[in-house]
Amino acid sequence: MIANAITPVSELFEGERPDTPYLTDAQLWIDVYSQLIDSLCLWLNDDTAGERLPRIAHMAGRYRLRLDFWMHRGFELRALDTHHPRAGLDSLLRLMG
């Protein structure tokens, strides 16, 4: 959970709970951060972005860290969810490296 360790709590969105036990929460935040990154990429490619480029790039990097965290958290929760079709020892072993 490296990405979570370097993200101050003050920078989390309302309702974002990194310690959630629910896979659906992780999936929600994966969607949120994916959409935010997509929107920022459109701004980065906009010719009128100009002086906003460094700020937009910084935000995209921060959101990428959060997306990486939630993707990892989702894999953890899926491995622990005995009702998920991909759960079990194979998923757990992949998480452990």
C-alpha cells in the first residue's frame, strides 16, 4: 500500500476509505480515478492549456498513484472474497509476488 502511505488524508476525496473491506468500494474508486485521469489527459492535449500544464500534469500524477493504490486494493479484496470467481490460492499467490 505504498501509494496510500504517501497520500495525505487531506487529499483523499470525501468517502474514500483506503481500509475498506468492500471490493465494490475499490471498483468505484478505480472508476472515479480512471475518469479523472481521462479528463486531465484531454486537458493536457488541449492547445489552450498553456500555463496550466504543470498543474494538470501534477494532478494526473497524483490521481495515477491513487488509481494504482485502488487497483492493488481491489486485487487484495478479490483474493480474499471467497464468493468471487477468481478468488482463492492462485489469486493470493499472485498478490504475494
